[in-house]
Amino acid sequence: MKFLLPTTLLLLFAFCSGQKNKPTQITDPKIYTDADIITSSLLDKNGNLWFGTSTEGLYKYCNGKFSNFNIKDGLCTNQIWSIIEDNKGHIWLATNKGLCQYNGKTFTPISLPPINTDSDWYKNIYPTVNPNQASSMVQDKNGIFWIGTSGIGAYKYDGKTFENILANKGRKYEDNLHHNVVQSIIKDNNNHIWFASMSNGGIVRFNGETSKDFKKADGLSDNMVRCLYQDREGNIWIGTNGNRNGGLDKFDGTSFTNFNQNDGLCSNNIAVIFQSSDGKIWLGSDRETLCYYENGSFKTFDRLTGVSIRTILEDKNGHLWFGGRKGNLWKYDGMQLTDLTQLKNK
């Protein structure tokens, strides 16, 4: 299904602080490619929405208006992969250049411990595997940050020093090193930290003292894990990259239940998992499908097809937001689906 955009769009662009900007007339829609991705999203404590992108920096949505921050505004980099809010209300970004903290006024870059990428292996695979890139992050109840990287496992960061962990998980590559890619980290209701490995390392649960690995032998459908999510009942949902027999897994604390397209799943490639306030488990895919799980069955959301979905969010009004490739950003209020892809631009 294709959606036609109007050729003339009006954007009222303002910061929530009250700073006023003149309305901007958009006479030509911006041309997006598959490299332009809405990668991540956050609903902060004040009800504001934040969207990270792969090329356009950071968007903030407040009082019905978008604000954009990029390197011209002091943003550390325009490539963002994850967004969280810390226990002080500061915004943290996981980026291709490490971490970036925003205190509401200024952006502060925080580099990960540098890894040399001059080897022949890195030259062939970079930036697909970039160990200096932060790909995911959470903060635990003690204020410790846990950061997933694109090639060196994960880090524990106390605000001063970094401790590398999980670097030797997963497969070994042609240079006889692991290059563990951790694209998703979550904190569960027991304050346990879960790490997902895209480098065939399965998932790891850390309880603060010891860690436990879960792989295919333990019930996972595949060891190449892309995303993690905990629902309100405490179940851990695991999305794989969709290779081999991979798909969607549910862990109830004791055993795994596996789902794939034979069970009605819209795609075995799961890029994002999110539970809406009505209990539905939404599943976005990089293979241009969107579905949800409800009452034991999967239903495809046919109103949004042909769009790669990388992030899903629910705002304070109960509206769902879907972001993905080609700069796509959609809002769904339960009845009307609104395309905001162009309206978020100046």
C-alpha cells in the first residue's frame, strides 16, 4: 500500500520553553532513503516525546509541535540509536560516537573507551561493526548505566569509569575475535539487566552478582537476537533477526514459547516489541510488516504496510507512534492514522 503526501505542508515549529518560530512553508517534500531511519523513541516524565534518527539528529515533540536538534545546535552527532531519561530527568543518547547527555540546555559528549579499527577485518566490515558506537542503554536503580555496543559487547558505566563486559560472547569472526554486537538492553521488574546479542550470543541476564546465558539449547528459537521487551505480566519477549528458525520468543521465567510465521506472525524478523495500554503486543519488522499479538493470536495491521518499523511508542493520550526507515513517522489514535513524516521537518 502506498500513501500519497500533499505537496504543500504547513509546520508550526516551536520549543516547549515558549521560544517562538515563524511557520515554515514546505513546498517540496523531503526525499528520504532507506538510510534515513527513525531509530528510537522516548516518552519522558513530562509527557514530551523524543525521536532519535540515523541522519537527522534528535526530534522533540511537545504541545503538538516538533523541535529538531542537530550538530548545528550542539548535538554530539546526527546518528542516534537509543534514547533514555535518567533518574535526574536528563536525556541520554546512544550514538555512533559514544554517549551524548542533554541536560535541557547543552549536549555533552562522552566517548566510549576507544577501540582501534585499523585492522583489515574492520576495514572490510566498518561501519556495520563499529566498536566505538553505543547502540543501546539503560540505567538501573542504583544509577549505573549499561551500554550495548556495535562490536565490543557492553559497558558498565558509573558516571566516571567504564567496565567492559560480554566482549567474548557469540561467534568468532575471521580475525578470531568475537565482536559482540548488543543492540538491545532492558531492565526487568527485579532490576535484572538483560542483554541481547546480534552476534549469535543469545541473551544474557545479570542479577547484580552473577549472569546466566540463554541460547537455542535453552529454548531460544535462534541465537541472533535483535530486541528485548518485558510486558506488564513480567514476561520477557525476544525478537530475533529472522534467520533459520528464528522469530519471536516469550520467556515466562521458566520456559520459552516460540512463534514464527507458521503461527501467524507477520514476519520472523522482529526489529521492535512494544505493549500498548490495551495489552496488545506490537511487533515491528524491518521487512515492512506490522502486527500485534492479542488473545493468543497475531493480527496484521494492514493500514500500515510497506513500511519498515524500527520504533513504537505510546504517548500520554494513548496514541501510538510508529517510526522507521525512509524517515517514516506515523501517529495512530485508534481510529485515524496520520503521516507525520514530512510535518516533522522545518
